[in-house]
Amino acid sequence: MSRGYVEVGRTGQKRRTFDALVEAARTLVASGITPTVDDAAQAAGIARSTAYRYFPGQRELLAAAHPETSRASLLPVPQPESVKERLDAVVSEFIRIIVDTESQQRTMLRLSLEQTDSDGNGLPLRQGRAIAWITEALTPLEGTLTEAQIHRLVLAIRSAIGIESLVWLTDIGGLSREEAAASMRWAASALLAHALSHGLAAYE
């Protein structure tokens, strides 16, 4: 979508049209369909020619329809003081979001794997929002681990949770969604425990 197109002229009407197309795409994805721009336009009752002004292709449409959250933090209020409790709270909430939006997440995972552009722009799955959430959870480790070591731990935890792990655990491992969630929580906790028990040497 050309953001400039939405932000110039009748911005209110354009935003409503944009939102209607995105909502239609999300509904179709949730029902098991990977919609084209034509599909979203028809479902939203919007002319095809109009829809293509917002989304020149399917990839742009699906990127916009990817489940988004404006939440800066996944920590509960009040925030736990224990790093173990903080991490488990963030991981549990992150997994809940993934499971609740699994159809959309799977679609974006497939598109991410098919990405051919050198910069990978436009695919929310690659933007690393979870990295900031996990990093915040591990704030109590500052002073115990270096910034680089914490970052390595964050990446290790992220690799053990999310849609990629859910797909493997359920489709290949044969676990239920509940069992997969428990496995991901355990993996995150085990990685943290390893870092704590081995100290700085664990992530040299």
C-alpha cells in the first residue's frame, strides 16, 4: 500500500476503506483461505480497482493483515521482580497471541520463507517485535550478564518459541496446542536456568 495515498485527500474515507480490506483479509485467513486482493475486495464490498490502489499485490495485503499489537510490553501489572517469573509471563502471553492468531501467523511464516527481496521489507514476522518483549523480561540480568550475552540469550529463547516452534511441535512432533505451549515455556525456562547456573561463561 502507498501510505501517501491514504494520508492525502479524504483521509477518513481512505482509512475506513483500508481497514475494511484488512479486516476482510484477516477474516478470510482465519477461515483457512489465503486471500488475493480480489478476494478481499469482494468480501469487503469494495471495487477491485479501488482495492489495488491500497494493495498492489497479495503480499502487501497479507503483510497488512498480519496480527499486530501496539503493546510495548507483555509483562503484567504489577511487574514480577523475579526474572524467572517475568520471563514466563512474557513467554506465556506471547504464545497465547500466537495460538489465538495461528492461521494468520502460519500464512506470514510461509510468506517469510518465500521472501525473495534482498531487504525483506514488509514482512512483520521478520521485524523482531518479540525480541524487545523478551529483552524487557530479562532486565534483572543486567549487571550479571553483559549486553551481548543477554542478547544471545534472548535470541536463544526466541528460537524456542513462536509460530515456527508451534508448527514443528504440532505438525511434526504431534503435540496438542496445550502440550506445545507447555514445551515452549519449559524450553525458555531451561535456557534461562542454564544461563543463571553457568554465569558469564554460558554465553561467551
